[in-house]
Amino acid sequence: MKKIIVKTRTYLEEVATEMRKASWPQRRELINHTVITLVSSFVLALFIFGADRVISSILDVIYPG
């Protein structure tokens, strides 16, 4: 049991060391990337919605009722 605790502690210390080495984005860059992600997600959602509506309409014609 003690071996697991020691390994876990060593792992967490190594993670902390690597996190300090990481290059973090500036605030403006982070905001820009967030906006791009949100807009892209919205566009993709609209595309999927549109495709679903078209496919549903086609299936309603093929299988009425």
C-alpha cells in the first residue's frame, strides 16, 4: 500500500513540474480560440440539424404515415 502512495506522490510532483514548463496562451489568444470553437460548434450543429431535417423529409416521402 505504501508503494502506491509513493508512486502517486512522485507522479503528482512530476505533473506539477511539467505544468510549470508548459506554455500557456495569453488572454486575448484564449478568447479568440474560444470564440472560434463556439462558432464552429454552432455551424456544425446547424449543418447536422439541416441534414436531419432533409433526411426526415425524404423518409416521410418514402414511408408516408
